[in-house]
Amino acid sequence: MSIQADHGHELIPRPEQTPDALRAALAVVAPGRLGEMQSTKDEAFAKAVEWQSLSPVRSWVLAWARDIEIARRPDLSVRHARAKSNLEHEDPVVARDALRELGDVLDEAMKTVRE
């Protein structure tokens, strides 16, 4: 597990950015997404072979590290869920604000896992 900034209560420590560590963390914070993780991993590895590049694998690692960061931190998780629930709000201002907030949450989580 890596050293991390204090974001208040965290469900689990931030996992290392390896497939096994990310899978173990996801099994705790969002076990219903394990199948999705495996299928996207398979796709990333297939693209890596096809493209002869590790960039699809690195993108897969970062995307799942970001999603796990959101799930393991209740502060981000609540903001993420609230924003997603308002994306199709009938009031366009609410929907636009939700889209902005969703982007902010995703950016914050990505910035954190890239540190």
C-alpha cells in the first residue's frame, strides 16, 4: 500500500497500481464490478499485443486506480453518486452543474492516483 494524503475516513488504504492489488481492493469496495474489471483488463491486454504497446495496460491501471480511489473515499463516492444521479435532470442548469462536478471528482481522483 502506498503513502497517501489524509482525505478523512477511507474504507481501505490506497492499493499499489498492480492488477492484483487493484483487484483485491475492488473486491472490498465494489465487488459487483469485478467482472467489468476482468473484461476491460482482457481488452487492454489484447490491445497491448495488437498495438505492441503497453499504453492500453497503463490506461487500464490508471482508470481502475481512479475508480477505486473514488470508491474507497466516502467524500468522493458521495459526490460522484450525487453528480451521476443529476446528469439527466430536467433542469439543464442542474444537469450542467452535475457534469462539471462529475468531471471535478474524476479529475481529483486521477490527480491523487498519479501522485
